[in-house]
Amino acid sequence: MVGKGLLIVVSGPSGAGKGTICRELLKNNPQIKISTSATTRKPRAGEKDGVNYYFITEERFQHMMSEHEFLEYAVVYDNYYGTPKQYVIDNLHNGNDILLEIDIVGALQIKKKFKDAVFVFILPPTLKELKNRIVSRGTESISDIEKRYDAAISEIKQIMKYDYAIINDSISGAVRDIEAIVRAEKCRVVRNYEEILSRF
């Protein structure tokens, strides 16, 4: 019998390195599938439509909202972001683990709908390092950098709403931590109770 897949929600402030961690996690664990978010923001250098995000117009996004096609959505730094619903639900029911890399507003929406999802918060080693990472990307203006830095401080204050916290001072170490979390979660009695009863 195919068990229900695990929904892994990863969040953290801009510049914490969650995107890099998620890419490495997926590379090392092909059994985990990524849910690609839709956004109205413009692609950054090297980003590809349908891979990093579905880059769509605000009009298209509004239409999808009205048709209830999103699992969650939010406005972040003046742009819309949302998780298309059907892909996630279909894969979870088919026993596939799904990774969502989303902002805190979206994660808290997911938490209301999926009580058994696993919520992981990625932290930078220090706020100074966080600012250095945002600046070194070279993709934001001075005002955007300050906006993201201020947002990071308020986002970190919400960490108690998450199950796990990982300090990203090493990409490989952070990936190993998430892999350990996934293994531990899959061994929880509450997730396996019916199968245990059927065996014994």
C-alpha cells in the first residue's frame, strides 16, 4: 500500500540560502519533488520559467486566485507568489514527498490546511552575513536591500511557528539536517499507526 507523501515546507528570510539548500536537497534526493511556485516578479539572471518559477502576469495570477487554483498565495516585496494546488495534492496522495520553498505568510496558510506538514526555517549565521549575501547578489536596489533586511528581522521573530530551525553556515550541513528531519518524521508513530496495526 502506498503511504501518503510528506509535505516539507521550507522558509526563511531573503538571503538565508534556502534556495541553494533546496536545490542541493533535490539533487541528492530524487524521490523528493519540488512544487514550482508562480510569481508576478521578473526573472533574475539565470532563472528559467517553469524551473525556478512560473513567471506570469498579474492578470493571470488574479484569474488563478479567483478560480481557487492556489494552495496559498501572498504579496511579497510588491509581487505575488503562489503555490499551484493540484500538483501538490496529486503527488501527496500518490505517496510522493513534496518540497515547498515559500515565504512565511504562505507557510502559515499551509499550516492551517495541512496539520501533518513539516515546517523548517532556514537562518543565516548572523544578520550581518545575511545582509552581505543580499548585497552580493547584486539584484536589488539599496532601498530593496534595506526592505529585505528589515523584513528578515520581523520574519525571524515568527520562528516559534515552525517545527525545526537550521542555521545555514554550511550548505552541505544544512542539507544533511533536512534529510535527518525527513527520516525522523517518516518514523513517527502517528504517520505509521495504521500500517503498524495492519502488520501486527
